[in-house]
Amino acid sequence: MKILQPPDWAPARGYANGVAARGTLVFVAGQIGWNAQQRFESDDFVAQARQALANVVAVLAQAGGRPEHIVRMTWYVVDRDEYVASYRALGPAYRDVIGRHFPAMTAVEVRRLVEPRARVEIEATAVLPDA
């Protein structure tokens, strides 16, 4: 995997501007902040984001992948202000689950998600290196 950073651009913080990779593609559907039994344990944004990230990692593991294989994430949030206000707490939660791996990312505010209690939905694309 190679991080793509134009030389005259300021460094991205918390994500990569681009990633080049070769291998087996794994597409993880949008994961929300509920547990394996599809129950929410919290309505807190950071707690739901942590659980959604853990869900992404669990699905990825079924393909033999690890967090460092993620090349792209898209975050759908129902409240942009809540997301931005959570940056300080979100960073440690992200690193606890994903580590210090920062793929290309996009965050989009949406009107609502299909599950009414969901505050965030995260989808990911990973590339598992060729053997």
C-alpha cells in the first residue's frame, strides 16, 4: 500500500488524501453502532462510532483482513456539529480499534440513517495484499 500525498499539499490530519494498493478487494457494508445482536448499547456518538469501527474490523477479519488493510472509509453522520465536537474523544476511540492507520476517508452529513437510533454509519474498502 502506498499513501498518495502531493508534495506541495499540507499533510492530511487523521486521513490520507489517497491510497494505492494491489491485492484482493474487500468491501464492508455500512456498519452502525450496534452490537452483534443488533442492539444499541449507547446513544453516545463516540461509543457508536467505536462500535461501528469494531463491526467493520469484525467483518474484515472474515476475509483474513486487518485494520491496516483498509484503504478507504466513508462515514455518514446525522449531525455534523456532533461529529466535529467529538473530534477530541473520537481520535482515541479510532486508534483503539483501527490503530495509527489512516486511510482515505470521507465524512458526509445525512438527514437520517435507516436505524432511528444510529448516529453514524461507516463503510470501508480494504485491499488484502497478494500472497
